[in-house]
Amino acid sequence: KKEHRMKVYESLQQIPLPDVEEIIKKDSVRTAKQKELFSGPNTLGTRLIERVCKGLGAFFPKSEYVQGMNFLACFLLEVSGFDEFESWNLLINLFKKKKNLYFGMYEIGFPLLLFQKFLFHEILKKIDKKACDILDSFGLPDDLYLTRWYLTLFTTSLTKPYLLRVWDYLMLSNFMGVVWVSLILFTELKPLLEKKDISVFSKSINNSEELSEYLDFTRFVKRLKDVEEKMSNSQLLKLLEKYRTSLSPTAWTQFEFYYNTIGEIWKGPVVMTDYQLDFVRDYNDRDFPTLTRPKPENFFPHPSKVAPLVFAPPVAPVLYR
């Protein structure tokens, strides 16, 4: 029920997030200040970024707001005609799917993000050893590119034509989507890698215009369609076990939920209903000074109680406007 979801969105704006509200304001101003509608603290775009990020932070109390979400909000606001509710709505749909688990990229300890970066390096080693060796020789920290790519879902590193196709793919894929996209980018950037100029490479991988110059649009889109065939589920499960054995007790505590859920997904074939796919991990009530956050089961009721789809699917057509 869209009206109900819109009321929940407005109620989330009233929940105080004392630890992050000031950070949201600062990040919102810095997000896209080169664009007129985002150029200052009181511009329309900046204020809407603040509201979308506040809605995300209040809905996901285990992570609240994390830097990177502001770029997601900015991109979706632009492609949706500055529809703040639909932008937030799409992100909630994307994050809450059991197959995606994207909220795990932002939780304390970044449990899913660390696993995704581990998978990137392990799979690159298997599918393109030469590119992997050159990258290793650079000694670039993951935070310089992978962390930025994943937390922003590539919104700061690709031009809009590529971004639209990447986001279409991410909505159809699972939590591995960001890993496969980054692997495609690196194999497409092999000519740049082979120059072995670390300064040029490190500059290009986070500059959307420069990075896109190294890509062939038709080939890039085609590779999105078949990239997942590079690794079987049995191979991925072995990597999951390898990662598990490398974890400290603290890291294992943070990752255990993801280990179990990812194992369930990869051990398939598993037929999942829409309800099983639409779930939020343990985001129940917590105490707020002025407002009690709605329970996820009230926001996303069981299908037996409502029409077939409670939460409308991501508004993909909006991305083509």
C-alpha cells in the first residue's frame, strides 16, 4: 500500500539519529556540489538527499547512515525526477532482499563488504591471473577503489549510461552483483593495467569520465549477461569456507549470519517465494526518545494478509527516463 509506506517514510523522518544527523548534513552538501541542484545546503537536491539518507538510517538501525548512501540517494533522485519517496523505496527494496543482503555492507565491522572484497581478489586470481599479478604489484589498498565502488554501488565511478545498465543488473542479481561488475571493470581495464603506471591507474579508476573512456559499451553490457557463468556455486562455496577459516572470533560473530544465509543461497537450487526473498535481518523495535520505529513485519506484512506484493518491485522503468 503506497499510502501506508509513504506514512512510514514520513514517520522515519521524526526518529532522532543524534550520532549521524550532522554527518548526513555534511555529506549531503559534499555529494554533488558541482551540480546546481546540489550546490549548497539549502538547495532542493541537497535537502532531499538528507531526507532519503535519514529514512535509510532510521529504517536500518544496526547500521544507521553510512557514508556512501548519500551517493545512492543522489543518483536515484536524479533519475527519478527528484522523487524522494520512490528513491528511498527503491533502496529499501534493493537492500532488504534476502538474495542481496546489502545492509551487511554498512553494518559495524562491514561483514558483507569484507567478504565481497575477498571474493573479488580470489575470483580475479582464477579468471585473469595476469591482471591480478599487476594489481598486486601496485599494492593499492582496497579502500582506494573496491570500498568506494561497493559502498556507492558505482555511482561515483561510472557515467550515467553505464550506471543505468549496472543498476538494472544489480536489481536482478544478488549480493555478488557488485563483485561481478567490479571484475568486469578490471578485465576491461587490462590495457590500462598493462601500462603499469600506478598514478594513472589510481586516478582513472575513480574518475567516471576517464574510466568510461576505457570501456566499450556494447561489450560491457553483453558481459553483464554472462559474467556469473565464470564460477559455479560449488566453487563459490569453497571460497566461503576458505574465508570462514580466516576469520577471528570477533569477525566470525559479525559474519556468522551472512555465512549461513549465503550458504543457503549457494547450495540451491532453492525455490524462494516473494515473502522469503523480502526480509529484513533482525531489524526490530528499539527505544527512541520520541517515536517507536515500525516493526518490519508491520511494514512488510505476510502476503496472506494483503495483496500478492506488499512492497512494489523496484521501479526499473524510472531508470530509463
